[in-house]
Amino acid sequence: MFYAAGSSQNPRERQTLATPAQWLAGARPRTLPAAIVPVAVGTGVAAAYGGVVWWRALTALFVALALQVGVNYANDYSDGVRGTDDRRVGPLRLVGSGVARPREVFGAAMLCFLAAAVAGLALVVATGAWWLLLVGAAAIAAAWFYTGGSRPYGYRALGEVSVFVFFGLVAVAGTTYVQLEWLPWTAVAAAVPCGLLSCALLVVNNLRDLRTDAAAGKRTMAVVLGDVRTRTLYTACLLLPFAIALVLVPWRPFAALAVLAIPLALAPVRAVRTGAVGPALITTLQQTGRVQLAFGALFTAGLAL
């Protein structure tokens, strides 16, 4: 049964307050590279055109981080009150484990979204691009309705599509735009590998939870594709970004620096391709985040040079 925020009918409402360490775990810090990397890459593109505005870059980073943490709390809340998180292998779920009340997790998610909206409004005012309000509203709506509402799209195998759009195309292109106040084609091209790497994080996360999600009726992309094809999708999402970086070499020769991160991709690809399941994929998720951070740092430097 789906309980509204603050409903007294939910037995989890009677639980004690979560500790700061549990709130931090619930924010899922291992997913934060998905917010950091696209902003860094977008700033690298801006640097290539001599237009870095550091306060705007840092504000864009704050927006991305607030949205990422917000969607993690919103996911925790929505899945928790539905009972989807009652049997999980991965990181702590605040509501599902009973360490936090649903209304508290709901409030934390809304606070993150509000913080992202206020910071985003500052960028809108600075650029005078009021149409960005629509982009920001779409990002917050996508964050909530991933698992929230009566028809969450995350339960309909559309999570990877949303991640690619908002933590790839929108984040990179948006970060570049708010600094240059125009959009070069390289920002869009550079957004593609960022979106794919963010998808890799979600794919391996959903691969780990494939059986429990299927049992709970949550039709993620992994549930729809099945185990074998999901492993192929993960491999493609993790390795294609390196090929795209090489494609950009004729226009941005130093983009090839990103290839130096390939050795970090070998272990997670090997684990996924050899059938790792359950807790073993928690390590793979960590390794995927490291690949994303290393690729992002090298790719950013290459684009800026």
C-alpha cells in the first residue's frame, strides 16, 4: 500500500530518528560522481572557449549534487512506503530498514529539491535565460517521478533514459551554457559519454537488485532485459565513452587523455561479464564510480586543453 507523507497508518512512522551516519548512507554518496562529472566536463568545454565563470560552475555543481541526493532520498521514500525496499542487498534504505520515518525522508528530498531550485534560479537570473526555469522544473519533476507518484517511470524501464538526458545532456550542456551563454556543439558531443557513464551506475545498481525488483513488481530496464542482456548493456555503457572520446580527437586532440582511465574499467567489466551477483556488485558499483570520476577528470582536462 502507498502511504502519503506523514500518514499515521504506516507502522514505520513509529521508528526512532536516524543517525547522521545513516542519513549520509541514505544519500548514497557512491552515486555522486553522476552529478560531479557532467558539471566538470561542461566546465572543461567552457574553458576551451575561454569562458569559465567559476561561481556559476560551482553553483551548477551544487544544483547537480542537490538533485542527485534529492532523487536518492525520494527513491528511498517512495520505494520504502511501497515495500519495494523491504528486502535489499545494497546500501542502507532509510525507510525500508525502519531507521527513519517516511515523512522525514520525504522532507529531506523536498529540501534538496528546494535548494536545487533556489541555486538554479540564481543562474537563471545571472544569464537572463528564463527558459532555463522549464529545464529546472523538468529536472525536479524527473527526480520525483522516477519512483514517486502513482505511475513512476522508473518502474517502466525508463530510468536509464532519464539519467542519460538529465545527468548527461542537460547537465553538461547546461553547465557550459550558463558560463558561455551560448552552446557549442562540443558540449553536446561531450555530454554523450557522461550520460552513458551515469547509465552504467544505474544499470549495475539495477542488476544487483534484479531479482528483488522483479519480485516486487518493479520493472526496471534490468528486469525487462534479463540478466544476460543487462550485463551486455552495462559493458557498452562503460566502454563506449572511451570510443567517443577518441572520435573527438580531430577537434579536441587532448580528449584522448580519457583513454588513460581504461585500466580502471577492466575489473568492473570482468566482474559483470563473469556473473557477479548480489553483494559482489556493490564493489562493482564503487569501481564504476571510480571509472566515472577518472574519466571525467581526464576528459575535462583534455577538453579544456
